[in-house]
Amino acid sequence: MINELNTSFGNTFEQPLITEIAQVGTFKEVPAGFKLIEIGDYVRYMPLLIDGVIKILREDSEGDELLLYYLEQGDTCSMTMACCLGDAQSEIRAIAETDAKLIMIPIRKMEEWTAKYRTWRNFVFESYHARLNELLHTVDSIAFMNMDERLMEYLHKKAELNKNNIITKTHQEIAYDLHSSRVVISRLLKKMENLGKISLNRNQIVLNNQK
């Protein structure tokens, strides 16, 4: 676990903190599609992402989902931290977008490390700031961007995260992430294909080198 921590957090945390994380943390490997946190759960552990991508979703009163943001290597979820500190139920759903490796930190250590380690305090505050900016971007995209712009941005983000211009997603899965309908997404994808921006295959979207 020390090697993984040094690779992902060696430039973030001092060595004594990394040693403590290795002592109290639980290493976890999960496959793509694994549900890490469900809405309504009480959060007892805070995740540190070693490898992979986690997507964070919100759900409306009718059960429809909205993608809030992604977590990548070296990230944690500030909304999870808020639930930990307040002993509140989770208001988000966290699902592994890819196979992922995490270290789960007991919540009892969070307050202790905040007082003990400057790098941990900085990490927590920077995580809150980064996630807040991502949430604001999500709000802005819903308020000010057309669905075709949101869809194209979503596809480019997926390609960036996967380091591959082939996106393996069904139209329905994309619709869930963007809080839209499959019919709308399919129509917009076909329009993008006609414009030469993408190529459509079965359950795959090939993103061409256009923005």
C-alpha cells in the first residue's frame, strides 16, 4: 500500500502521514460499475483514489440521475467528507466508472489529521475548492449551454478520462448521466455524426479530432 500511496499522494502528503494512512487505511479494488456509496447511506470511511475514475451522481425526486463530477487519481470526494464530519446521510451516489483502486480512511482519523498535519488540512481545503468549482461548472452548463454543447463536452471529458477516443457507452447511459432522454441523446449523436464530429458504432462512439 505504501508504494501506491507514494505514487498517488507522495507529492501531496508528508511521509509520516503516508505511513499512518497505510496503517489505518483499507485497500480496496472495485470493478467498473461497482456502487461505492448510495444515497441515504451513512458514510463511515473517506475514499482516497489511487487509480481509476469514480463518477458522482445526484438523484431527483423521480429517480432520474445527474452527473455532478468525476474523481480521478489523487482525488477524494468533498461531499463524502462533509457527510463524515456531520454524521449525515449521503446525498450522492458514487459509482466506479472504470476499474478502481482506493484506500478507505476511517472517519475518526479525519479530525485528528486536520490538527496534526498541515498537508492534510491543505488537501481537504483544496478538495472542497476543486469540487465546488466542478459543481459550479455543472450548474453553468445546465443553465447556459445547449444540450448538444453539453453532450460534446461530456464526450470529450470521457475521452480524456479514458485516454481513448472510443467511448463505450449506450445512448441510455449517456442520457442518465446528462439527465436527458435516450431519444434526445440519440438524435443529437446522429446530428454530430452527420457533421463529422463522431462516428457511431454499436454501443460505441468514436470521437473525431474536432472540438
